[in-house]
Amino acid sequence: MGNLIVECPGCKLKLPSKNLEPCDRYHASGECWQFYGELAAYNMSKNDPAFIHQLAVDAYGAQHSGGVTRNITTAFALIGLYLSIECGYTGRQVQKAHMELAKRRHDWPRFEPPHQTYSLTVFDVLRVEPGKKRDEMLKSWAEDVWKSWEHYHDWVRTICHQWLNR
Ligand SMILES: [Zn+2]
């Protein structure tokens, strides 16, 4: 024993087992979720008015859809990635858009996650030294996740056009 490997059901990251319960909010292993917690704590420790952490919320959310993850979580993650990556929104602006959408629309579909494996995970972001380089890796991670969800790009664009006038 001692060298059991756990594969995260969302991002497929393989990590040594710590016998953790799976995350109850996202389709994720407890081990992967713990890394997300580390990244969240790091992001929160910065005085960051643009709130880059929203990009981590949305990248992680999209990457861990299915299972216990609610449809609205996946929808908001994809919409957040789109607004940030393709429309240049800051994290704060994405949060406002999410609030608008929550007021207006309530029926979100069940999403079919991408078939291919993701090339980056939360672990790749944490491995980079804190500071500018880590923020850049966070952006690369989010862009990679957004690209992987190409089969929903038109859906996301239509939603944003209809409900946010984007
Ligand atoms: Zn994961």
C-alpha cells in the first residue's frame, strides 16, 4: 500500500492517494480539489482588483463537469471563459455577467464534456513559481480548457449574445 494512484474524474490528473473523499461540489477527486484549494488561497492572498481568481474558478468548473457538478456551474464556467478569453473581461466583469444571467435564465442543459484529455490542470499552475509566471500559466490553463470545449463555443456565443448583448 502507500502508492495507490487516484485519477481525478474531471481533469484526469493522476495523483498519489491520500484517501480523501471525492469533492462534493465538483466532479473531482479530493486530491485534485486540495490543489485547487491551494491555488484559491494563493489567489486570495494577492491584492488583485481585477480578480484573476475568477479565471481559475471557471477553468476548474469547466474541467470538472458531470457527476455532482450542477449544470449551471458548467454553464457559468463556459460563459466565464468565453467572456474572459474572447471578450477581454476582467474577473470582476465576469462576476457581474454571472449575476445578470442568474437573474434571467434558469434552465441549463446537461453538458457533454470533451472526449480528448486536457493538456493542463490546476497542478501545472501550482507548479509554477508565484507571481507573473503563475498568472500566465493560469491563463494558459483557462485557454486550453476553453479550446477543449469547442463543441459548445457556438452555444456559449449565442447565450451571451441573447442574454448579455455581447
Ligand atoms: Zn481534477
